[in-house]
Amino acid sequence: MPETSLDPDERRRDGLREFLRTRRARLTPADVGMPDAGRRRTPGLRREEVAVLAGVGVSWYTWLEQGRDIRVSEDVLDAIARALRLDNAEREHLYLLAGLNPPRAAAVPAVPVSPELIRVLDAWAPRPAYVQDRHWGFQAVNDAARVVFGYGDTDHNCLVSYFTNVRFRSTNTLWERNAPGVVGRFRSDMARHPDDPEFPRIAADLAAVCPEFAELWERHDVSTGAEATKAIRHPEVGELVFDATLLPLPDRPGMNLVLHNPRPETGTMERLEKLMSGRPRLVEAS
């Protein structure tokens, strides 16, 4: 039957069948510490070998790989993932194909910003850019972001600076309009990491010193989105309008690259080049 004629559940089970088959085919008995039982008609482990490694019944595993409509638990999927030596991305894909929500990613230690990322920030100049961690902490900031947004040595967190940096607030002409969405995105990020105490700590500390944030936080609104508009009335060159885009960094879980591109037909690029001309390029990492 052509794939386009299948309903969503049939396509999912078809994808599960092919995924399990190809993961099984790439392993040998030696890879998993099992004796080689002689010549094989097809490469890879046999279904019964995967079943033994995962601690499930051979018939049940066969039905799963055949794409039959059977119930499956998270514990069983994890056992199959271990048996097939799946990495984190493959394990998540297995969950999705089985019709379950992927397991929540475990917290990982912060990874230092690489020299390659520093070069990206430097190359983006004279346009503002920075790298932030999952708690919105600044990990590296290029000089254009400091000059345009007024970030200084006391600015360590994007959310905190949004509400407490006096210069940023006074020059950001869209501050009041964007503030609810900023708070909503932080709350959404916090919900993805319910066991992480750093999110509520940041929110509580900020609410204690900023009534505007406290009021917005109590609304419990949530929002998402990787794009935003920022408008700054800079004291030296006037109005600067940017399209900001947040790009996750897969090799550094929780980290995001935030790039600001001048809005076309606003004169921003010309004023930005004038503002940054003669200033040395400088990227500071936390």
C-alpha cells in the first residue's frame, strides 16, 4: 500500500517497523556480547536475540516490529533502546513512533562556549548577537549587543536585564508590548524542566525587586516562539529595529544562539554601521 494512502497511525507503525529493523540490522552478536550462532541470511541481530536482550517475549517483540497495534510501556521501550544501543535522538524517535511522549531530557552540565561559536558572534558584527543558556543566562555577548542594548558588566541574565537594566528599558520602545510574552516564554521554559530549581529561584528573586515582573508572573500566562521584534531608540543614532531569531544549539543542550537582523527599509543597517564604525570587535564569554 502506498505510504500516502495510510492513515497517521498506520504511517507511524510503518515507520516503527522500518526503524526497528534497520537498528537491529546494524548490530552484530559481538557488538552486544552474544555468541555468533553461525551463518545468517540477513545482517544484524535476529528478532529473538533482541527480545532476549530486552527481556521481552519473542512473539511480542515480533508483533512490535511488524507494526501491529499493541500496547507498549515506557519501561519496555527503554529496554529495547538499550538492547539496540540507541543514542538519545534515536530513543526519542522510538518513543514518538510508538505513540508515546518522549522522556524528559536529563539535566546536563553547562558546556563552555566554543571558539567556533565565538567566531560566529564576531562575524555577525556589526549586528547584535549573543549565546544564552537554558536559564537565559548570557554565555557570550558580542560588542554590538552591548552597545545597542546597553548590556554592561552587571548583566548576566536576559530575563533579569529585560526588567532591571534601566538603559535597556528606557530605550526599548516595544518594552511594554513585549514584556508579557517574555515572561510567558520563561514560564514555558520552566515547565519543560520541573525538577530544575534554578528557574523558580530566578523568578522569585526578580519578583522581589521588580513589581512589573511580579504582576506578570502571577498571571501564569505562557507563550512560545523563536522570533521577536526589538526596537531601540539609541541615544547616538536614533531608531534601530531588529528581527530577533533564537536558534537552539543541538551540540550544547539548553543553549541558544540569538541573532538580531536589521529590519529592512527602516534604515537600521545604515545607522547600525555608523554606530559601530571605529569600535573594535569584542566578544565576551561568561
